[in-house]
Amino acid sequence: MAAAVTRRVGLHVEATNGGADDESRRNSSAADHSPVAKRINDAAANAKRNDVWVAAQEGEMPAAAGNSSQPPLLFRTMKVKGSILHPYRFVILLRLVAIVAFFIWRIRNRNRDGVWLWAMSMVGDVWFGFSWVLNQLPKLNPIKRVPDLAAIRDQYEQPSASGGESNNKLPGIDVFVTTVDPVDEPILYTVNSVLSILATDYPVEKYACYLSDDGGTLVHYEAMLEVASFARLWAPFCRKHSVEPRAPESYFGVKRRQPYTGSVQGEFTSDHRRMRREYEEFKVRIDSLFSTVCQRSQAYNRKHAKDDEAGMVMKATWMADGTQWPGTWIEQAENHRKGHHAGIVKVVLNHPGHKPELGSPASIDNPFDFSNTDTRLPMLVYMSREKRTGYNHQKKAGAMNAMLRVSALLSNAPFLINFDCDHYVNNSQAFRASMCFMLDPRDGRNTAFVQFPQRFDGVDPTDRYANHNRVFFDGTMLSLNGLQGPSYLGTGTMFRRAALYGMEPPRWRTTGSVKVIDDDDDHKGKEYGRSTLFRNAVLDDAANQERSITPVFLDDDETTTISSEVASLMTCAYEDGTTWGRDVGWVYNIATEDVVTGFRMHRQGWRSMYCSVEPAAFRGTAPINLTERLLQVLRWSGGSLEMFFSHSNAFLAGARMHPLQRVAYLNMSTYPVVTVFILAYNLFPLMWLVSERYYIQRPFGTYVLYLVATIAMIHVIGMFEVRWAGITLLDWCRNEQFYMIGATGVYPTAVLYMALKLVTGKSIHFRLTSKQTEACSGGDKFADLYVVRWVPLLVPTIAVLAVNVAAVGVAVGKAATWGLLTQQAQHALLGMVFNVWILVLLYPFALGVMGRWGKRPAILFGVLVMAIGAVAVVYISFRATYYPTGWSEMETTSALGKAESFF
């Protein structure tokens, strides 16, 4: 086993406020953390003045024993104004009544001429109604919670009574970043993510950063060495000038600068120019890592080949110190290939001391004056777990669980935050904001995780493929916030470590019921594995969940022991015979391990909180290409169906889960099924294209009135949600469009995959979503938007598009044949409304498959008009050829049937 742990210095119990170098700076909230903190603290006041959200009545906290004062509340709760919420709920109730009346009417008026078609449409409508109820019921009580950063500073970051160093009582945080492939997940994203973490505004000695490289590539490790070097300039620069955001690629890419908020404006211009030059040189080094590693390895291999008389030296990958890389080699060999290599742990940056370390004044060798700036950096660890042939490594969930165990030995912070490698800290106060929920005296100890919304850079201005997904992040999540809490979304989430260990929340514990406080070694071994040091760390977490980071004190004799224990925790066999992946850690054997892991915590009785702040806490990169976006949605929808057919089914949740929270999870795990019926409805025009007459429901007029009423109420409800969620009409329209795109191709494919899994028993494999690379290399920012990657997943939606274009053409042809003023023509045009509506919803998809021609939407309209016109001409010619004289009774009686066929 190849594992290396660098010797680190232990941390004293006392801790100071990271980045504070004088008393006045510590005491001045205006200079503490720039206007970012002020904007967050003003959010509650802004919300009170808002015409949508009002302050909710806060519960009174009992005073602690022997203390008459009440503990301060660390966040404020906002609710939707009654003038908006009550009409919103009324329309929901009204639509529910309308749906019931609609079904009763349909049953009383069965279509006996086409019972099979009527029955099929009835099943589809019943499922539509059921899925709508599942989606709507959890949205009855949206709640917004606003962190109070001033309160948490007053409570946890007060200076000592003697006027000395700050007595900082904020708990420790371990930050997890995961990556797999430096090509599909460009390495520049990863280094920016880590740099933003190292420079965030949180006490430096209170948090550590872990990068999990599941590919085991030397490029990622050497990138971390470059990050550690550059961060010694970048982090002090951010602290000195209160820079936002603190990912350099995003910071230097901002066109419009915010007003300067640092303390030395006179030095900012020159420091900014120098730092930009340093960053450009840093990027050159990062971009050249692939070639650097290859050239170095070739040189070492040639040297060792000359030394070996037999010339049998393996072509290894070499580190800069002249040792072979224990992970994946460039030219892969046994024990060094992708998916088969040893575990690696390397501490890139040691844990810092507890006292601020001021930098040096400007000099010839160092143009930056950091003499009044703390230059410490938090702990940075690179790791890659062991991979062996024949083991199911459980993808991201397995990597996260390995990080959870390793971090317990190296820092063991009571809280942790996880990021995907393409996400970065956009708001340096985000860590403090999440702590407002974890430490709040009302229900903080029962909060398992705090979920932040996902915000994205690089999305085209029109958000063609609904990448922002604001309807979900700002609508659905705020609704769940009023229940037991939002679901876990995979990134940008702060966890309580105890909840990940499978412990029960305090409010559900009884004396002796906490399973981790158990002296039975055999029982604990079955739960957490056989590592004694790790089990002791679990016990520490159960005893004190608000402690600081507790790094291991190492001496020469203990270094080998710790190194051996860490290596053991990363082995493939460590989890054998344990409950890892089910009751402990992230959940295995499912594509959506994030949602299911959050579900397990909610099932145990934990709460979660949703925290949306401005500026956004974290930002990431969305898959801008249509195919990659569809593959991403396929993975989510397939994983949702897997959840329904697993032990994480919402029906099995137990009594601790809020009833409407259960409904929300049931909706999350069944929503792809309804799209099978949507796909069928979209293809129904095929029937009347080949047959002039068929019926779904009669009388036709009443049927249309019911449809118009129920559909109109959906849009009224949507407008209420647009208002209280604070989203734009474009966001709502894009959401509707991409739902139809998914419903015609992606979701039915997910249903098919799930059916095959149930029959064959084989797991579903979903490909890793690739991120755009053109922006990283300085090319066209939206170049990938116009790239067409053809996959079978596109075929169903293309078929729906073609069928509905043909349907419009036939309708126009019939109207032209009968005469525009006839009743038959009016029925044909009325039926055409359904087809035009489908085409409008599929408009972004049509632009996507056009490739670079999609840059000019006018071309699409021209193509559609020509296609519709061509179908209409063909239809008119066909009728003129086969029915050259007059019109029989068949044409008259079939007109109504054609109009009915669309519904």
C-alpha cells in the first residue's frame, strides 16, 4: 500500500479569528468582511420591505439554567404574505375540485365507439392528476430563512475581555472536493474551486480542504502543489482587498467591478495588476502539467532503461522527487491503471498554527505588501482511494465515504461541506451563513444539513436548456423549507458529520439509544469497520458536535501508525461486512446518491435547511451542450426511479418523516412515469394522419371546456409561484419547455432503463457529464451550445417534432380544402392549436439539433413554414387525386372526429 502522510504540527485548544490582525479590525463589522456580510445581514430587512415576504413569528427560547438571558437567534424566518398565499392555496383547491369533477364527467360519458382509446386516455389523465397532486401538495407553505451574520459574530467571535486575541468559538469544517477525470472535468475548474476554498473568509485554523481524485492521476496532485504555491499570494490578496468572488478565473473575468471595499485602496490597482499577471503565469503552468509530467517520465524511463542491462524497466510515471507515482500511470500497467491502483494520501499544506502570521512588506523580490495581512493557509490534502479489479467502487458515493473516514483521522471537523470540482465559493461568508442554521438554539442540533441553491456561470443569456433551473431551486426548495427541509442536491451542502455517521437526531434519542456510544467492539466493527482510531473519532463526534478541528499530534513513532490506519481506511475491502453505503455515509447502488442520502437522514428524523443568500454562496458550471444536458437529466430521472424500487421508497419512510415530506419524496421518485403518457399524447396525431376518424371523448364542446379550465388554472398557479419564488417569466417558460423536451425522450428512456433493470437485475450505467472546455481555452464562450452530439436519446423527440409538424400541415391542408369559413375548417384549426403548442415547447430542442444554424432562429421558422406548407400541398394534391369530384358525407362527419383527436 502506497500512502504518505506528512508530519503536521498539532493545534492548541485556543483559536483566534483567522485573518484578524488588530483589535480595531476585529471590532468593526463594517471593515470585517466587506459589504458581502452587510448584504446578507440586510436581506432580512429587505425581505420585510418586500411586497411578497414578511417576517414570521419567531418562537421564544427558554433561558438557560442560572442565566436569565435568552440565547440569540441566528437566522430569521420569512413567510409569504397572506394576500398572495391564501389565493394561491384557493386556486390549488379549486383545481383539485375541477379535476375530480372532470373525472366524474368522463366516467359518466364513456366513449363506447372507441372504448380502448377512451380507457387509455383516462388512465393517462388519472396519472396526470395524481402526479400534479404529488407535486403541488408540498408547496402549500413556502418558507425563507435568512442567516444573521452579525448575531453569529456577537455570539461566537467576540474578542477576549482583556482586549487581546479574539476568542473564536466557531466549530471546524472539512471541505470535500471530488473529481475523476482532468479532461471531462477540466483541471482549471478544479484548481479554481480549491483556491476559492483556501481564500474563503473563515478562521484559517478552523477548516481543512480535501481533494479526492478518483482517477489517481499525477496531474491532479501536481496541480495541488501549484495551487499551494499560488495560494500564498492569492489568499492574502483576497483578505487585504476584500475580494469577491475568490475564485481567480471568475474574479478576473468579471467585466464590471464592484465598489472597492478593502482597507488600502491606494495599493489596489498595482496589486490587482500584479496578481493578474501572477495568475496568467499560474494558468500556463497548469495547462502545461500534462506535457511536463510526460516529458519528465520519459526522461526518467530512458535513464533507468540505460541503467538496466536487460532493458526491462517498466515505463512508469515519475514524480518530481524521482519516485514512481503510486496511482494511475500514463502508460497504464498492472496495479497502475485506471480502476486498479493503490491508495494515496498526501498532505500538501500542513495544518496552520492558531496565531495569525503577518506577511512581509513589499520588496524587490516580493512586490506585495502583506505586512498587515494574515498569510496562513488552511490544511490541504490530496487523496485517491484504492481501486481494485472486481470491486464495485460505487462512483462518487464511494469516494465521499473514503474521504469521510480519512478526514476523521486527519482533522475530524464536526461539520463538512462537499463540492463538485466545477463549483467554487462565490460568497466568502457562505461558511458562516450555514453555521447560522447549524448553531441556532431553536433546532440547530437537529439539523443534518444546510443546502444552498446551485447557481451557474457560462449559461447562454436565453438559458436555452433551462440550466439555471430556478423553478426548482427557488420554488420547490423553498416549499420543502416549510416542511422537514430541502432534499440534498449533491453539491454546495454543509453536513453535520454525526448525521452522516447514521446517528439519530437529539430530539429522537433516548438514554442509551445512540448506537455509536457502545462499548461492544464487535458491534461497532460491523457498523464502521475495524479501524480503532476511526471508531474513536466517531465517539469523539458523538460526544462533541461543535468542537474545532482536532488534528492528530504526530511524533516519529506515531507517523507510521497513522499512515497505516489511513491506508487501511481507503482500501476496497474496508467496507466489507459493514453498513457503509446503507446506514452510514453516502448511500450506494443508486445513480442519485445525493437525494437518497438526504432521504435517509429525513427518515431518521433529522431536519434540513435551505439557505439562499446574495451574492450566491457557490457557483458552478452547467453542461451547455444539448446532448450533455439530456444525459444529465437522464441520470437524475433514472436514479429517481431506482429510488422508488429500493429500500429508500417513500412509503417505507416511517413515522418520523413529515407526511408532506414523504409526498415530496414520492413525487421525486415517480415523476418520470407520467411522461410515458405525455409521449403517447404527443404521438396521437399519427392516428388521424392515417385515419380520418377516431374519438377520445364526447360531447366535444364540454370536453374542451374542462381542458381549457384545468390547464388555465395550472398557469394561474404557476404565476403565483413565479411571484413568491422571485423568478422571471422566462425562467418559468424555459422550465415548461425543457420539461416537455425531457418528457418526450429522456424520461421515457429512464422508464425503459428501469424496466430492463427490474427484468435483468443489472445496474443502470450513466455516463459522467462532460463540461464545456471552450471557455477555459479562451475560445467562444458559447461555442459548445451549437455543437450537435448525436445519440439515440434524441430520436424520440425528433419523431414527436416531425409528427406535430406534419399534423399542422395536414390541418392547414384540410382547412384550405374545405374553405376557411366552414365549420370543418374551424374544427381543423382548433385541433391544430394542440400541435402548435407542442412545437412551441420543443422550440429549444429544434434549435439545438440545428447546430450552428441555431444561431439564427429565423432559419428555424423558415424551415418549419416550408415543411408545413409542403405537407399541406401534399395533402391537397392527395385529396384532389383520389377524391376529384365533390365531397361525400364521410368528409363532413369526420371533421369533428379530427378536432377531437387532438385531446
